Amino acid sequence: MLSHALRLANLHSSPFLAILQSAAGRAWTKTNPGRVVRYSTVNVHSEDVDRLGESSGCVNVEISEDSLDAEVSADTLVHTNRNSPHLKGDRKEPDPNAHFSLPPIPSYLRRDGSLMLDSAPQHGRSSSRRRRITPNNFSSVNPTGLISTGDDTPWIDHAGTGATLSATSWHWTPCTPRGLCEGLLRILHNDPPPSLSELLHYHASYGPLQSVKSYNLLISVALWHNQWGVARKLLNRMEFANILPDVETRKLRVRLLIRTGSWLRAWRQECSLSENEGSPLPFRVWAEFFGTAKHHGFRRSEIITTPGGEFSSRAIPVPRSETEDPDSHLNRIRLLLQYLPDVRANQVHKVPARIIYSVVNATLSHGHTEYARELTERYFRALPPVLVDAQLRHCMEIIHLHILRVQKRGLSKYYGSLWVLRRYLPMHSQFRPTPKTVLCILNTLQGTKRAGSLALRVAESFKKRWGPDVIDTQVRRRIASLALKEGRLDIAQAQTTCQSTSVFRQQFRPIKLRRRKLMGRRTPNLPRIRVIYSGRNKERQRQRLLRRRVWQRTRTKPLLKPPASQQQANIATPFVESVGLSSRDHHSR
């Protein structure tokens, strides 16, 4: 098939001929990956690899008896399958003087003229994925050197017996420091992911191309794997190579010291470094001090000798001064708040949202309200246009912190929470109220007289502007509780009835989905188990207690009619006009 495509290569080029050539190349690579000798390994040296990449004909490689029992080296080219059907039958010992032919390696399997083979173990399985083939250049292949495949049986790809040609990965060959970082990122996104030792070996192979960015990437991966010793060695190696650290390196060093229980040491080092440089502490480095130590950093052991002469290890108790103490944690937060960095610098957008949440929570708890508001506004303005779910969830949690920390009472606290929503919701197009947002607003109505009526109107206004997803069972339970406090049993009974209906629908939803699946209809993806059963029994118990309270009140007291004057009940009307923005107005801002 490839020979016919090569004959067409001499004709005038056209899109149809290019499609034929590409299809012939794919069919050739799938049906005939190479010729092998029974179940032995084929060792190709560097000279043979160069000759394979340059020549267009066949190459003869001699196999000795010692190579049949030797281990697979780094330059192994092909591994065969012992269980392949075409290898069964009468097996004869190979002749040491026998020769065989290998097909030439096409030009589209080489990068920049160099052939890079991956010798990493494939965990006893071959990759079922096919790598994408770049546009083929068949003009560099000699058709006379191709072997005939007309009488061959179709090539069967068996999995589970080691690496095959399809499992061979072609590494990125860097030429610049930026290319080395890109190569590390390419290896990190492989499937299956590589080990840390493979990344270190790849990084050490290109010493002149090492930079501060490549070291930062390796240190972050080492901290992600809880390899504290590897991270320390990388920092020492970076200092030995005279590579100047940047702000990212300082941040990673602080993270390493804090996770291993050396908070004061990290603080003294960064303070002295800032004094020597004559510049304030960067915000990214300062935010890392809100982290806590990990229990992996306190694992210590010593080698002891048993009476029988054997060696064993035992755990060493950790001193209390090195462990986390609640009092020391509060003292550290007070110390950090005495040295607040400047948030006007262009560093806030590089900090994760969970760290911003911790900083805002600490500053609001200790009375630094203006600093928390300025930090929140700077961070929200620096957000990208599209947010992931985790980042969006943390941003809404930051808004909830500002709502709950309004330092007012009564209706003033309610209006203060509305002012927070008017200030932060229009800052991003993806910000939408959640059931927790409505719950935080309803909590501000706890000290009002008409709490139940106001809560119902607020919930209806949210539902009208943002859809029914902002009302859940917790919101209904809160409205019913406030209605019982006011004495409005009609509102309480209506909310408990809605709760029972929603719970019934949630219980029978899997049955409806199963019925739709049997009928051949498309069913939506169900969430994970931890999302489905997250605190479900606790919420059911609270709903059961609320229904009992409503039932007891209906037996002792009659239903209270709505008040004739709706002056105080209409207090939620400004919310519909100011905070309850429609989707069109929200996106226009």
C-alpha cells in the first residue's frame, strides 16, 4: 500500500493525493511495525541508529547468543510478545550467524534528525493509544528498501507482555532553557505520569540548559509528593550552580520550612533577606506563612540493634515545641497582620484563591476590614474571564465572609449584607448567588420582628432573579424556623410541605434515571457519592425535628393571619431593584 502511495508522489500534488498518502502511511504503521526474531530482543547501538535514520534501504543487524539472555538496555528498540500466535509452534534455537532485515525508520518518526527512545518501564502493558502522525514526507523514503507485506497476516497488538513499538515514547529534545521547561511539562502530562526520579534524570541530562524556572518546577513537584529531602537537595544544588533565586523560589522555600515545622526559621530568613534587599516582603511570600505544618514532616525514626544482632527502626517522639499549637498559631497571625504587605503590587493574581480566603478571614477576624476589602477587590479585578469550579467556589466563599462579618445589628445588618452583594457580584460575569448566599442573607434577619415574612420575600426575590437553584432544603428550613419565631404557621407549613416534596423527588430520581436508560434515552451524569451523601442524614434529622415543632404548634395555637399592614414586609422590595440584577444587566457590567 505504501509502495502505491510512493508512486503517486511523483505526480502533480493535489489534495486528493495528499489524503491518499496520509492514509497509506497510517495503514502501514498499524499493520506492520517491524520484523523481530522470535522472542528475543533486538539491540541497536548508536551507530546503527544513525544508519537507520539516514539510510533508505534495509539494515542488517547481527544478534549474538549473549544478547539473548542480557537485560533490556536503554537503547532497546523492539520487544516482542511470547504469546503471539505467529510465534507458536516448533521453536528452534536461533543461529548466531543468522541475519535479518529491519525496515527503515520513516522521517516522520524522527525529531530534528535525532532519535530519542524511552527506556522507562511500561508496567507490563502496552499503550492502546495511537499517537498522532504529523504530515508525512514520503519523498525521503526509498520504495526499493521496503519489505513486502502482501502475504503477511494482520499484525495483532497484544497487551500485557511489556513494551512494544506502540508504547515507545519520543522525548522532547530541548535546545534552550525554555525548551527544557516545556519538556518537563510534557513528561508531567504523560499517561501514566512519570516518577520523580525520571524527572530528575531528565533534568540532569541537560546541565547547561538548567534555569531557575526548571528548578522551581522540580521543587514544586517534590513538595507535591511530600519529598522534603529532595526539595532541600534541589535548593542546595541550585545554590551550588550559582543560579539566583526569584520570588517563586523564596515562596517554595518558605512552604518547605513551614510544612516541616520550621515556621520561625522561615520568618527570620525572609525578614533578614528583605532588610538586606531594602524592599518589603512580597505578598506571595507573605501569604505562604498562613500555611500549617504537615504530619509527614514530623516523622522521625532511629536505627536500633536488637539482642539478636538484627537492625530495626523505631519512631522518635516529637517535641511539643515543634508541633502546631493553637496559641502559637494565633500569635503568628497577629505577627503577620503587623507586617501587612502592599496589595497594589501586581502579585495578587498569582496567589491561589484558597490562600486569599485564609488571609481575608484572618484580617476580618482581627478588625482589618478596609485591608480585607481592598485585597478582595484587587483579587476579583485580576481574575481571568473564565473560572474553574474550584476557583469560583472559593470566590463565593470570600463574599460570604464579608456578608457574615458585617458589624451591625437588626435591619442595618440586613442592608449591610445587601451592600456587600451590590459591591462584589458585578465584578465578574460568573459570580452568581448560591443557596449558601441566600442562607447568609436570611441569617441577618434573626433579630427582626417580621423575620418569617421578610425571609419569604427575600427568597422569592432571589428565585425570581436567579432561578430556582438558589433555593434548597436548608433555605426552606431556615424560612420555616423564622416563620415559627414570628408565629406565621402558614408559612412554616408551606415550607415543610415543599421540603417533603423535594426529598421525595430526590429519593425517586435514580429510579427515573434508570427507567430513562432502559428506554434508550440519554441520562445526565450523576455526581460523585461524596456529593450525594454529604451530610444527608444530619439534614434529615433537622427537618424531622422542624416538622415536629410545626405539628406541635398547630395543635396548641391557631394559624396566625398575615398582618394587615405590609409596610415592614415590603422592606425587601429595594433588594429586587438593586441586588436582584437580571442576567442582561449583570453581563453588561
